[in-house]
Amino acid sequence: MQMQLNRLDMIWKQMNLSPDEQQNRIASLENYLLKSLNSFIENEEIEFDESKKEIAILEKEIETLLEILSDYKSNDELSGILRTYPQNDINNDSHCKFDELTTLLNELKDYHEKLLAVVKQKQKSFLDILERLNEDPNKFEKLLRYPLLNTDELDYLTKKIDEFEGILIQRENISKNLAKKIKFLIKIVPIHPINDRFLLNLIDFQNQDQNFLHELFVLSEKNVESLRKHLDRIIELFKSKLTTIRIELNDLKKIYLLFEKTFENSDQRFDIIQSILDEINDEDLDLDHFIDRWKESNISLNLSEIIQSISNEYDLYNRLKQNEMQSIIQRIRKIFEDLCEQCFIEFHNLKFKPLFEFLTEENLDEECLEKHEMMLEHLQNYQNKYREIFDLISKRIQLDQESVELEEQSQNVYKQKNRGGIIQKILNRKRFIERSLKQIKQQIRIWCEKKLPELRQNPNLGEFEMIVFNIDNLIAKFAE
């Protein structure tokens, strides 16, 4: 109650102030308000200046990041960020401005961190590839520094990764293929023991699947080239073995011929091996084709065992040959007659007496057999060399014989029933034979025009060919 009375008393006094006192009172209030306002303005200006400084710092950071990241972001992404960045609109709403810039800065920092992670991962991948290719990382120091934030360098790093990944895949495929061939050849061309440290470090000889390479093998150009040289060395050994097998098989075929035997009824492997060898050209060896054919044949022996098997077979029949000398020589003489007939050699012509006088020998011993074997080889080579013309002449003779038979049939047709139908068949067949004869004669003439000049000028004709070479007479007889 007393406080209220005091308050009323103070108000009453102020209401009853004199004009001078009232004027002083108003002036005092004005001074107070002015000081308060000035203090408020000063504080706001200080806060505003600090905000502007913070905003300037943020703007600088953003500008720096934008400058760094602008090359990495697409135009659409960057323009989206810039739309939230009022570069020329600094107003008194500093807190709003500050929040916008802080948000933008955080977004850019996040993107910056993600980009650094991508760069770091690319650099790690690149280092791994360089290690597998045995390349010197120092040559690519510029691309491997951290952080890497130049767009041209990052693009170059990406291209280099793609390039070296391509080289890595290419070398890996080449090495796997080379290792596959080496692993296969070592099985059939024994190299015992496999003590080559390079090959053991490279190829997993115990692995039965397609993983021929050890995982940690460095795919350097030097290693790939060394692998290729190892394969070339094994291929040379392989070719040498094949040459030996060809010689052994040829000898075995000769002695089989004496006994009228073939590979099929002796050892089927020899026939399979021979068929594979017939497809192989040593000068231009298609190793992939050979490997496929060998696997298809399911031959379990290696080449050394095959050579030994062929030699054993040859020795067996060679011993038998001594016990059957006379019958073998008589059999060869019969073969001579057949071959001479196929090659149109007049076997009993005196012209060929110097060649075949050993056929009249009565002492049928080893020396006589050697002469027979040598002449048999000459005849076989001669037949193979001129097989094309001999086949054409044989067809010509067959057609001539058939023509004579048709003529005889046409003479006897009038004694048979259904003469009209038979005559028509004979006429049709005659027309066919005439056309065939015309074609055969033309083929013989073409062969003559193509082959005879070079044969006549060939200085390497052997004595045997010079004696039996009667192609001119045959052509004159059968090409007209």
C-alpha cells in the first residue's frame, strides 16, 4: 500500500513540474535513448562485419572447391549448385546467407571427398596392374601423387588404366595359351625331370583344370617372351620326335607290306598316329590342331614310348622276315606286276630288262630282298608322282572297254524281247560314254600342256624314271 502511495506521489510531482523542469526531463530521456540506440547500432555493425568476414571466408572456400570440382561435374550438376549460390546478393540477412553458403560448402566438401576416394581407388588399381606387368611406378609418379585433382591428369590416368588392363588381359591370354601348350607337350615329349625353375614358377603342372598359370606370376613382356622361347625349344624337340616317328613308321609300313599287313590289324595306334602325322606340316605346325587331334585319339603313350613301340614292332617282323624270305620275295614280285600294270609299264618288255633282271635270280637271300625292296619303293614313288595322269588313262581304258561291250550288246539285242527299251538304254549309255570320253581326253591334254614341259626339262629325274618314263607314248595313244 505504501509503495503505491509513493508511486502516486512521484507521478503527481512529475505532473506538477515547471516548464523548465519538464524540458530538462525530456532532454535527459532523449540523451538516454540516443546512447542506447548508438550502442545497439555499434553492436549490430560489429556483428555484421564479423558475418561478412565469415561469409567472405566461406565464399573463398566455395570458389576454390568450385574451381577444383567444376571440371569433374557435368554442366547440369554444377549449374544446380550455382543456383543455390547468390554470388552478388549480400544483404543484411547475414544469417540466412551464412546458412546457404555453409550448406553449399558442405555439399561441395562431400563431393570432394567422394572424388578423392575415386582417385585413390583408381591409383590403387593402376599400381596393382603395374605390379603384374612389372612396370616401373616411378615413370608414372605424376599420376600416382595424392591428391590428384586435375581433370586432364585424372582422364589420362583412366585411359592408362584401360590401356594397361588391355595389355594385362592380352599378356594373360597369351601366357595361358603358351602355358597350355607347354603343359601338354611336356606330357607327350618327356622332359624329365622338369627342373626349369622358370617353368615351375609359372605353370601349375599339378592343376588339372584350365588354371595353367600361378596366380602371382608377373606378366612382364620379358616373362612372356621367355615363356615363348621355352615353348619354341620344346616344339623343336617335339618336331624332332615327330621326324623320328615318321621314319620309324615308314620302315614299319615297308615291312608290313612284305607280310601283307596293315596298321589296323597289328596296332591301331600306329594307324591313328599316321593319320595325325598326315595332317601335320612341320614347317608350318598348327599346334592347336595337333593338340585337338591328339586328345581326340585318346593315345595315352608319350612320343618316346611310341617310338619304342614302333621299333619293337619292326624288330619283331624283321626277325620273322628271315624265316619267310622266299615267300616274301615271291609276294613282292607279284606286287611288281600289279604296280607295273597300274603305271602302264610293260613288265616283260626288253627295254626294262636292266631294271628287272634281279627278278630272275634264284638265290633268294637278304641281298636279293634288298633289291626287291628298293625297286618296290621306286615303283611306289613313280606311281604316286604320276597318279593323276595314270588315273585319267585308267578311266579312258574303262570307258573304251565299256564302249566295246555296249557294241556287242547292240549286236545281240535283236535276239531278245523288249528290243526297243534295251536299244534305248544302250543308246543313252553310249551318249554318256562319248561325253565322258571327250572330257577325259580334254583333261589328259590339259595335264600334258601343264606338266610335260617342266617334266622334260627337269634335270633331277632319276635313272628309274628316265627308263620307264613313257608318258609321251601313253598320251599319244589315249589323249586323241
